[in-house]
Amino acid sequence: MKMAKYSVNILGFVLFLSISIHGQTALHNAGNLRIHENGQMGFHTDLINNGIFDENLGLAGFYSENTLDITGAVPATLNDVEFVTSIATVLRTSLNISNNANFITGNVLTPREEPDVTLNFLENGFYNGEGDMNKVDGYASFTQQQNIAFPVGDFEQLRPLLLESQSINPFAKCAYFSEDPNNPTTFDTGFDTENKTPGLGAISTREFWRLEGNVPSTIQISWNAQSDIAALTDDITTIVPVGWSKTANQWVSLGNAGGMGDLTEGFTTSISFIPDEYEIITFGGAGEPLEFLDLGNYLVTPNGDGRNDVLEIPELEQSPNNTVRIFDRFGLKVFEKDNYTNEFDGFATTGSFVINKEEGLPSGVYFYIATLHDLNLEFQGFLYLSARR
């Protein structure tokens, strides 16, 4: 187990209690605890924060072979934090992040029946290392940020929601639910998937997101094999984000501004709306079809051997006036280039959500859209990126 150095300043009275919480002892801060610049503090027991624990500049780590609980009357504000647990770091009170949160192993769990408890990223807060087994299982929130990728999911899978807003959000919050919206477990009422505006097709009964925010925004949500998109439609260009309207008390379309993929993996984008006007969001069928032509699928292996080192699309030679956009499996745009001439070699060039662009994108399946402006055509396809060695 990792051991951390300590460089802290105790300005008040801090108690180390040997009380048992879920079979563990706990550190109880009842005074004023601070981590100085370059300081490191490791928590190997639960944290009860009833005092001041902010203005931190160093690193706080939560390390356990099981779970750790963070409780108390006062939310702590940490600068850099890393989560290294075999199961989860459980928040019973909110935790603020002023700089970087690094998801290494284990989820950060917030109780969905207590939506006011969140992992909250402040104005300059961001995160790294999210994945299927290390993300926020519950509510994540952002304060004073404009473009947000919520690192949320359930116990077994990352299911992020991407929010792009017209201006800075004073506060925005999101959680993912792998549940039937007709019978949700942590809401006072169900959301009847048969109660919808005319023209909408089937509504997903597999999953939904709860999103809060008062700034006009667009969203991107992605599907995977567990989403069972084939139960909604056999034409993914008709998939549309839908929301349960608080005023109409029924499902309505959030607009179809684009998306791509196939029946097992893909994403869809909404038009602009105000999240606070909707209770929950999921997928619906029978949106306005989008016109795309399928092109080939490609392998990109930027290892310097002269084969498949870059993405080459021969059809672009017919239209020098073109645009190529590349998205990851969640719909995050990672590359965009006008007048493309084989520049993509595994590095992101765009996307305010992409961290550590200089390290290259991870291996995996990506989607591309190639727009041939000279011919008024638009193509889509897949590429598999094998990370450099």
C-alpha cells in the first residue's frame, strides 16, 4: 500500500479518534487542518471533517484495500487528490476539488438518495484517470465552469455526459442511473415512457441521466451494448436525446444536432436547452434522420514503421476543401482539421475536455466525420487507434 509524506499545519485542535466506523478507525478534524505547498497527506482511515480543511496546496490521498468514508458537517476543499481504493471512497458529505483529482483505482461513491452530496470541481478543478472501474458512481458537480465532461457512471461502467454551455455555469451537477425511468429507485415518481409528444418513438427503459444547470447548453450522451439501442430503432441517425419536461410532464425531444456510431456503440448530440427544465434525460427514437454516407474503417498505428502511421482517407483528394473531425466513443471531439492532408497521428488537437494532450490518445475505437465541402458530401466511419510504443 502506498505511504504518503506528511507536511501539514494544524492551527486548531485535531482529534484522532479510535471510534469504530464500519470496522475502521477515523481521523476527526475538529480544528483547522491545512496541507502546505508540496506537502502530502495520506488517509488510510475514514475522515470526519467538522472543522476547517481548506486553502490546501499539496496532495491528499485516500488509500484503502476496502472502502473509506468521508463524513462530517463541513465539506473539505482539497487541492490535488488521488483515490486509491480497492472498492470505493464513499462521500457522506461533499468534497471540493480546487485543482486535480486523479482516479487511480476504485470509484468515488455518492449516495444517489442524497443528491446534495457531490464530488465538486471548483473553477480550476479537473480530473484524470477516469475509467469503467474508477469514476464517480453518483453525483459529480462543477462550479464556475463552461464546458464540462461529467465523469459519472454506475458501479461497473463509465457513462459520461458532455455539457457545452453558452456561458459559464454557476453550478452544474449530473449523475447516471442504470435503471428503468418508469420505476426509478431514488425519485418520488416514475417517468412514464409511453407519455411522450407526438412523433417520438420508443424511449429507453435501460438508463437515464439527471442533469442540473440553468445555462442554455447542448449535451452529448453515448450508448454501448448495454443500452440496447436496437430496441428503439434500427437506424441510429434517428436517435435523439429526450428529456422529461417539468412543465409538460411528458417526454420531449431535445433535438438532433448530430451523432454517429452503430447499434452497439455511438453518441448523439442535442440542440441547445436549459437542463433545469427537465427532470431526467435519456435516448429516444424517431428523431429527424441525419444524412450520412458510410466510408471505410481504418487502422492507425503511429509507431514510426511507415505503415498506417496516420489516418489517410483517399476520398479527400477529390475535395481539398474539407473538414475532418474525430470523436472518442463517448462523443468527445478530440481532433478537427480543415483542408485535412493526413495530419492525424494519434494526438488530440481540440477538445477542452482532453487532459495531457501531449501524451497522445489512448488505444481504442474512434469515430470520424469527413465533410467534403467541394462535393457537398459528408462521410462517417470508424478508426481503431493503436497507441504508440
